[in-house]
Amino acid sequence: MAAAPNPLATTCCIIGGGPAGIMLGFLLARAGVKVTVLEKHKDFFRDFRGDTIHPSTLDLLYELGLLEKFLTIPHSQVAALSATIGGQRFPIANFAHVPTHCKFIALMPQWDFLDFLSSEASRLHAFTLRMGWEATGLIQQNGTTIGVRANTPDGPVEIPATLTVGCDGRHAISRDAGHLTLQDVGVPVDVLWLKIARQPSDPENALGYINYGRLIVLINRSDYFQVGYIIAKGTFPAIQQQGLPAFQQSIERIVPFLVGRTAEIDSWDKVKLLTIQVNRLLEWSSPGLLCIGDAAHAMSPVGGIGINIAIQDAVATANILTEALLSNTLSPHNLAQVQHYRESAVRNTQRVQVVAHRILNRVLHNPGPIQPPLALRILTSLPGFQNLPASFVGVGLQPQHIKDF
């Protein structure tokens, strides 16, 4: 007697409910592909997620007919980027001329974005989101991935799938279980992550404050700032040895309007070390398995573009693989097409980030007052200069569009 079919079987099993995973699941289900997305946490609430929804991503929501509804969710809008260097403010990017419907970055907690997108996807009969289901390994047969093993609130399960997509971030179980080789680019900086109260009258400065060997980025989360305090890699223990008062004073010295507010950082438990990585897989896929987003290529926080790169990966993946999944003709060649199409844009974006890291590293090893370089003064005064970084940050090197099937 033949074994009963597994009721959890699906056409595509996506590991990870981040931006890449939810967007890919939505797009595949929208085209009629049966999809199951596994998210190991019971909700999307994470302090360490990026908050920037860039013009290119807003355009995708427009193409899906969701932009107007999305913009009703509380958010702030950033139409231009500036940096304060040595106490002087420099305009760096202006989104007024980017070729998109929205000429701004939407700042919104990523959990709100994921709640919105997953809610819209759940309206599709082909989409299933399993919260609290943690992938623990892959089911493999003769070198081909044929599904996922997962722990659930009710115990371990197996989920047979024609295609497994790893969207599970920089510590991906998918790529480890698939024996895919990771190449580390190396990063000389890390980030300390903390919160400080925000006042409505506080200025906006999306690219941060640079002085005295430090860079501080303030992310507007309405009633508080999510603070990114950039440090040279490996120096957090030395900063801790100097004591909390010295740490508080360094923040107030670089961002004077925060004077008096840093007292709320009264324990090192309120300061989290985030290790920055920039890496990429040599091969993004093997038979039955594909990795995208941070699972395939971890991006730096520079420019806040990681979420948008991941979403562009998801759109490209859906555009390339949907027909093969619908016709049950998926092959390793189809999976390799995703990397072939996306890799150049990803690598070139990482190259720009690596250059930015080198500049930051020099800044972090100069503890004195910074004198803004003459080249920066000249560049930021040139007509049209701000359009270039606006395009890189807001649109990216390879913007994607929704393909209908």
C-alpha cells in the first residue's frame, strides 16, 4: 500500500520570514505557486532589523497595487540625506529626481512592513506562513534537496518541497546544510545598538554625525532614536573598560542635542554589539536549493540598502523561476540563472560598501576633531552631485519590476 501523501508538502518551501522570504512567498503565491514560509520566531519584532523602505521598494508596492494602503501605516519620510561632519552639515543625496513614484525613503519599523506584507500575502490561497516553525535541516536525496526538516510547537516535521529557498539571513541554516561555500570579504567596523529618547523638535540627519573618531547614526522611531554607534572592530571591550560615563559623554560630544538624555543608558545591558559582515556565496544554489538575500550575500548597514537588495533578489527570483515551478520543469540551470542575473549588481554594491568601510576605518582611528575634506566640500557643491548617491541608495544598480504570469 502506498504511503499517504504528506499534508505539509508544498511546491516551494522558504526558510526565513524576513523581507526576501515574505516578498518571494507573496509573489510566487500570487502567480499560483503553492508556497510555505517558515519563520522561527512567533512574531516579526526584532530591534536589529533595518527600517528603511527605499523608493525602489515603494515602486514595487505601487506595481502590486499596495502603495496607497501601505503609506497609511505610521512612518516618516526622508526626502534627502545629509551628514554632519566636524560639526558642519553636508547635503549628500536628494531623491527629488529619482525615476520612481515616491521621491523619499519611508522610515518604518521592519516588523510593521513584514506584518503588512504577510497580511496581504495571507489573502492568497497558495500562501502559508508558519510562525514559530524553525528549520533545522534539509531533506536530501542523491545530492538533491527535496524538502526541509523543522521544529514546530507540536514537534519535529518534514516538509517535502520541489524547491527550497534559503532566506534565513547571515547565519543561514540553509546554506550550511546545503554545503554552500561562503567567501568573507572582511569588515573593519562593528556597531553598538542602543536607544535614546527622541523629541519632536530634534533635527533629522539620516547619514549620521561624524567627529572625534566616531560615527553615530540616529534612526527615527517616533518617540525614540535607534542609535547606531560605529566602532572599530574588536574595540568594544576597551570602550566598556573606560566606563559608561565616558561612553555617554562621547555620544553627547558628537550629537550635542542629546545632552542630558544619555543617562538612560545606565547599564551595558542596554548596549548591544552587532557584528557587521560582508560576504557572499561562491554558488548560490545546488539542485533543489537556492539562497538569496543575506543568506547568499550579507550586506553592510552602509546606505541602509540591505532590505532593498534582498527584496530585489526576491522579485528577480520570482520573475525567473515562476514559469518553471508552475510547469514542474525546474532545473539546476533555472536556479543558476538567479545568481547569474543578480551577482554583478550585488558584488558592485558590496564594493562601494567596502570603500565606505575603509573611509570609516580611517575616521575611527583619528580621535581628534575632524576637518571636513576639501574634496567633500567641492563635490557637494556641484550641481547634480546629489542625484548620484540618491540613485545608488534609493534605486540601486539593478531595480526590479513585478512580472505578471
